[in-house]
Amino acid sequence: MGTQTRPAEGALTLVELKEFGSFPKGTQRYIRRSLDIGLGRRDALKRWSRDVGEAASIRAQARIYQRLDHIRDYVPDDSGLDAMEPLMSPLITMTAFDLSQDRLPDFASYRFLYERLIGAAVRPWLPAAFCAAAALPHLHPEKRRVLLQSISEAAATAPGWSNREPAFYPEWVEKVEDEIAG
């Protein structure tokens, strides 16, 4: 008789689903929109644009997210300084854009999105990219303070990271009206 050495996939999906559900609705919407753009799931402009301003934001996000393939290709296998240079500049730039949209209010929502956009291998690099982007002067000082205080000491100083890929990728769900059986 064998023993289970890791949680069941369904349990992990449920944990990720609960985490996503804990985010504010605007954050949930931004994460779904970002995944549509970054993973090429559907026409994000058609799906998510509610006005001219949001359409412009989606177009800008699509331009910034063109860096995703480069970032995915350059996630290093080790923590050597030479290996990080091709990754960190585009990752910080992309992070700075997303944080400036005021829809990712903390490290948890940022991490949730970026693990799905890039993959589990990027986890060790996310605290540094988040802190660097959150400290940039394009953000209001109060926003910088809130963002930087949102990263826990445990996340900032973790001795290791899971290499398990995320299981839950939130998508758009059309509203379904309840039908009463007659």
C-alpha cells in the first residue's frame, strides 16, 4: 500500500481557486484579461474593452506582453548574476506596467498572475521584480508604500520555491440565467 507524498491535484486547484476568489473583483477581471492577452486565449480587445480608455490600455498591455516569449525563454535554471540579466529587465518593465494599472493591489495578486503568464520557474525571480517595479518613481509614493508593504518577509526571503505549475487558470464565464424547471 502506497502513501501519498503530495496533495491531490484537485485539492491544489481548490486552493488556487480560493486564492483567486479572495481578490477584489477588479483584480479578478484584470487577471483574466491579462491571461487572455498573455496566453493568446481570445480577442482581449473585443472581450474586455468597455470604453476608449480601456481599449488603449489593452493595446498598450498587448505591446508590453510581447516580451513574454523572451521572458519565458530566459528564466534561468540557477541564480547566477550572468543568467539573470536577460530576464530581469523585461520582467521588471512588464511588472511596472501591470502595477501602474492599479489592478494588482499586492504581491499575492501579482504572483498569482505571473506564475500563470510565465510558469512556475519564474517564482524565485518574482519578489525581486515586484520590489524593483514597485519602487520605481512612476508610481505615487503612497502606492509604492502599499505595494512594498504587501510582500511578506516569507515571500521575500524564501529559501526555495515549488516547481509545480499552477493548476487553475481563470477564464471568462458567461453569465447563465437560472432556469426553473416547470
